[in-house]
Amino acid sequence: MYVFLAVVHVVACIMLILIVLLQRGRGADMGAVFGGGSSQTIFGSSGPGTFLGKVTAVIAAVFMITSLWLAYSYTHKGSVMEGSARPAVEQTVPNDQGGTGNTPQNTKQ
């Protein structure tokens, strides 16, 4: 699931970049607003959105949703140690009963 979301996210990112680069700038129609020639749109420079504008909005929404979903799934995934196996036998360190080890003896001087 995580890999699928990451692939969708990358594809949405690339498509968003390409579609934004295909669009014409908003400043191109500003001359028509002030009477500097005829506008190419019927409703003026701030008319209804074009097809590329609507596609950009949809892909931007997909990009934002996948961004939030990936961030949430990354921060809420479990610990790395949850799937690891526990040791079958616990080993204990033997006590030094004979007093011949490196532990100091209780001696009074």
C-alpha cells in the first residue's frame, strides 16, 4: 500500500509540473482588461476556468491527499523491533560460589 501511494504521489507530481508548464500565464490577458486589444475569452480575462485549469485543480488535490496520507502513514508505522523474534532461551551468568573470582572478599583489617 505504501509503495502504491508513493508511485501515485510521484506520478501526480510529474503531471502537475507538466500541466502547469503547459498553461498560459495569467498576465497575458491583462492588456485586454485595460483596453489594449481584444481578449481571446468571451467572459474577459477572469472568465471560467479552462480544461487545463480544472485538471490542475484535480491533480493538485490528489497530490495534497497523497502527501498527507504518506506523512501520516510514515509517522504512525510501528516499531522496527515489533516483527523481530525473541530469543528462545535466556542465558544467565553463573554466580561465583567459590570466592576464587575477581570479586573482593569482605575482610576486616
